[in-house]
Amino acid sequence: MLLLLLLAGGGGFLWLRTSLPQTEGELALPGIQGPVEILRDSHGVPTIRAGNELDAYFALGFVHAQDRLFQMDFTRRLAAGRLSEVLGARAIDTDRLMRVLGYNQRVKSDYAALPADFRASVDAYAAGVNAYLDSRKGAWPPEFLALRYRPEPWQPSDSLLWGWAMTLPLSSNWTDEALRAALARQLSPSALESLWPSQPPALRSADLGSPASWQSALGDLSLLPAMPGASNNWVLAGRRSASGKPLLANDPHLDLSLPGYWYLVRIETPTLHVAGASAPGVPFVILGHNAHVAWGFTTTMADNQDLFLEKPAPGAPGSYLTPDGPKPFVTRDEVIKVRNQPDQVLTVRETRHGPIISDIGRAKAAIAEPDEMVALGWACLAPGAQTPEAFWLMNHAADAASFRAALDRFDCPVQNIVYADQDHIGFIAAGRVPVRKTLEHFSQLPVEGWTGDHDWTGFLPRSELPQSVDPADGLLATANNDVRPPGYQPYLAARFDSSYRVDRIRELLSDPKRLFTPADMTAVQMDMLSPAARALLPKLLPMLEGSAANRSIATIAARNLLSDWDYRMAPDRPEPTIFSAWMTILSQKLFKDELGDLYSSWAWWNMATIDRVMFGPDPADRQWCDDPVTPAVEGCEEIVRSSFAETIAALTKRFGDKPADWRWGRTHIAPFGHLLFRYVPILSDLTSRPMVTGGADDTLDRGSPDMRKAPNDFPHVHGAGFRGVYDLGDLDAARFVIAGGQSGNPLSPHYGDLLPLWRDGGTLSIVGDDTGGRLTLKPAGP
């Protein structure tokens, strides 16, 4: 690090700048059939024009490597379980998890099974990446210099690793089951049901039993990685738009860093015309449009994972119990190379349900060999996954019908996909959803694997997944909410996000006489009204009346501000700070005394739960207002008053005694730290691009804070990494923005130049502008 700083501070800075891409002139490269033009606009967004698709994919691999090489290498190392080779012992736990899941083995077999035309596209993309590696001159990107290693050639199967890296955090049911099991050990069945109601409602946690082996077998699996799932998408029928053609909008929400997940691009060939958000490492557009269809994704939160308790077979070493007797584990040894340390050998065991993941937790928690083990049953790990091919077919769809047919191959993760062509709009929750053998058990807690009672019998047929085409009201919208239509019978999920965001989308688009425009869609994406505040404050504020503890000048001023508030989480207003801090302390007072150390794992801005337990129809839910530690029996009014008093005291200490100065923008700041350098002093400051932002967890302009910092600070860590708006009347005028910039290189002018546009609701179109450079790739001579 010091060496890098010294270089950057002296003449070496000019040398480091040679790591930036060439964007002008001509390059002769082997591996392409004809000339390819790469036009970049003023933000570095490329338009690729090629005479055939394979040359276009080659050029996409080339520009991805130019701008995001370290991110590409980091992602493939992450999914392959090879981070320890460059990061050392700190990455061992992550590598062990990825080796147990076996992504690296799976992509090799998946690649071999790809249809010839799609495999040729992946091959061409890999050739483009390697052409950049072979032709580049000057310094390597700063991350490679800091870690002192060089990237290996790109293998075609490496492109499939990106899907696995994204699929894991978007499939979080296993962590839900582990957490629910931990809560079941700590709470009574009635308290657990009140805190976390079962789905469907007729099912109760007590019906699932409480195996004594959970504590030893699960270990610390509740700490396994999970990413809060959140995104918005919707589509309006043509009769409701100004152009007379459908309007579609999408903004997927992920953690915010630099570089971001997405890379904007436009590709034009005689047979392919696509634009939108690509993913560095992958040879197609993930979110966007082609010449005929536009589409957008949100996470369904479907239950496609189960934790199975497995028993070793007595007298049969290396085997486990099944309904048909002992069966041997399928094992393999994984050698994990660790920088500056000896190699580690991990023996991976797999059962008929899936890999044994308790080995990871047991090693981390130093738990002795238990009588039971935990296997992960995950639909994504089942053979025959075709999701990469589905994306290729989506990019080539000629209309809504062929796009929908492409989704027959979409397996994992389960996603709410909205789509439209010029005449039709549609939605489907696409992916593999398991069908359980015993319908009474819907995988909300770990189940016994040796009985066979809880085995899967297959997956829901595509015809039984939630879906709709051309609805009567001309609107389809999803926001991680319950997408099951009335009377839907198959089991889909045990948990959905609250309906705050989807209800707000429908509210803003409810006028049947209004003809909406793309600008209206962008305005909806940037909406900062908090439905949670609008639902809760009218119930909470009257409970403060007459409280002696809430009569200070600051308290009265804060109450008056909240009483007159329009519920918008605007960065220049103090009310969002007061409300967010109050909800944090109120939530802690309601639940933390009972949940203890598990509170932080459960409480991810559960304001809908606060509303339900305090004001819902079931009086039994009021039990959470009482503090079991004290001899007195507290009521909800008391806890509301005391939490507000503590809120004012905390904010006064943090910001001073004038509530009008407690602006949301003083504490709600998106750090936008670098993928690697944010962990390094000095370099963190040099490579971060902090942005004052609005929004909150429940607003459409998603601004989820890190709860671990609350109530003293609310750093914005999760939100819309991409926004896209498409008018099917003019797809070439589609509007886009990403959170960050096109380049992952901190020395590039395009490292974070789109952040102001992203923050302020601005967008850009990708129209083949060459103000940022025109580079021509030509075939190398014989």
C-alpha cells in the first residue's frame, strides 16, 4: 500500500494512468472476423457495432476487461473459492463455503452442456477478454499492483461463475431457517408465531416440532451470508401511456460500492440489437431491451432451499441414514491455496439432499462432531440448470411470446420478471420452486432427512407459477411482495417483503385516465414518501400527549415537525432523522430484550412488524410491549413515550439541541467505497465517493441504512444500483443510469461520474455517441 501511495504521489502517477483503456484509434487483434467499432459517449458508455454477433461478444469481453478487469477477476475468484490465494487467511471462510457448494465444478459441466450457438458466444467473449490481456500495455489496474498478482487467462466457463455469485445472496431461505431455528430455541411457540407468523397462516411453528439436535448441528449457520432482497419493477399497458405503447421500469436494489454490479452497453449487429445493464464477465445484457422486447427483474423471495438434518449410519463409516438404509457420502477433496500460509484441504461431503454445510459452521464455531449434520437442499444445485441459456434467448426474443418461452429455461434464482413488446405486457415468477412430499411441512425450520417425509418430489410446473398477461387494469408491479394471486394453492415462500413499496407504485399509477410518460416512470422510481411513516405516525403521535417526559423544548419542536411532515425522506429535512431514530429505539425496546444476540440478525427495518404487534387485530401481539426483565407490566403507550424521549436525547447528543438542524442528509450518506481499497486507511478516503442521499428502506427511491450504526448514524448501504425506463414506442430512447460509473479504476474520470445523475434522478440514453472516443478493432493479419 505504501509503495502504491509513493508511486501515486510522484512520477509514478503518470505510469499508473497507463492502466486506463485505449478509446481511440485502431487495434489489430486475432479472434475476430471483421472490423468492430466501439463508440464511447462522454460517460464512457460504449456502443458496439459489429458485422456479426460473435465479433460483438468478442468486443464486449474486450471493453469489460478494459474497464472492470479486477472486478471480473474478483467475482470469478469469489464464486470459485479462490480468494485466499490473493487475500490470504481472511478469505478462508468464504472460500470454504464456495468449495462446499461446488460452483467451480458445476460451471465446467454446465459449459459442456451448453447449446453450440450459445457456447460459441461464450467462447467469443472469453477470446475478447484474453485479447485485452495479451494486447494491453502499461500498468496493471491499481488493485493488481496492490495485491501483487496478475490475472489468469479468462476461461469460457468463468462467465458462468457470475450467475452463481449472484444467485447465492438472492436465495436466503437457508439463513431464514437457521435463524428461525435459533429463535425457536429462545422463544415460546406463541411468541415465535407472533414475531414471525408462519406461511401459510394455518401452519404453526409448534406443528414442526423442535429437534434437540438443532443446537449442535446448526452451529453458527445463522451467520451465513444473506443479502436483503429488494427491487422494484412494473409495466403499464399501451392504452395507459402517452405513446400508446407499453411502458416498463425496473430498479434492482443491491449493496452499493464502487464499482457497482452493472455496466451499461449497447450492441448493434445485423441480427442483434440490445441495450441496458450488462454484468462484467458475462456476454449478454441482463436487464434491458432488444429490438422488440423490454424486461426487468425483482427477487421473488421464493423458498427454494431446505436445511435437512442428516444422521451418520451406525457401523457404516462414511455413510448416512436414508429411508432405504445407509448410503455413502459422495466426497471430494478441495485444496485451498492460502497466500503466505500452507494449503488447506477440505473434504466436501454430499448427500442425496445436497452438500453438508454444517462442516463450515462447525469449523468456524469450533463445535465438536455432532450426532447430526446439516445438508443444504437447493433447487439451484439440482442438475440441468439452464439459466445462462435463458438469458441468451431473452436477448434474442422476437416478441413477448418468444421471451416468455425463453423463461422456461430460467431456473435460479427465482425472479419476478415483467416484460413487454409493442402489444402485450406480462409477468411471471420464473424459476425452480420445490414441491415438498409432506404438505404440512413448508420448510420454515430444519427437517429430518433420514425419514424421507420431507423430501422433494420435483418442481412446480411453469404453468403453476404466479403469472399474468395483459391484466384488465393495465398494470403489473412487483417489489419483493407477496405475488400470489387470490386463492393460489401451491406453496411458494415462507416470507415476503412488506407491501409498502408495491402499494405505493400502484397508488402513483392508479389514475386510469392519465397517460403516463417515461419521465413519469422515472419520477415514480425517485419517490421518497415513506409509507411506513404515513401508516405509523398518526397512531404513535397521539400516544405522546400528556407525557411529562416529552415536554422539553427539543421534544416539543420534534413532535411539531413530525406532526406537520409530508412523510418524504428528503435529505434536507430533519423529520426523516427523527422518525428513523425513533423507530430504531422503539424496535429495540419491543424486541431486543427477548431476542438478545439474535436481534441484529432478525431486525432489518421491520416497521410492518412494529405496526402489526402494536396496532394489529390480535391482542396477543401486545406481549412485545412488556419488558420481561422488569417486574412491572409495561403497555405499548409507555414504550412509545420512553422510546421517543430516548430518541430526542440521542439526537441532541449527536447533532445539538435544535431539531430543525437534524437533517437527514447529515447522517444518511452513501459511502460508495471501493471494492478493495475501502478496507485500507488513506486509500479508502482517496477512492470513496460519498453521496448525501434521500429515501429509506420502505421508499421507492430505496435508501436502506446499515442498522448496526443506528440510531446514531444511518449510512445508506443498499439501494438501486441500476434504473431503466423503456417506452416500447421508441426503445432507442430508453433511459438508464447506474450507481457509480463505467470504470472500476479509481484513476478514471468515469470511476464515479454517474453518481450525481443517479442521486438526482437523472438518466442517459445510449445512442452511439462517440464524444468519448471511437476505437476500431480489426482482424490481425496472417
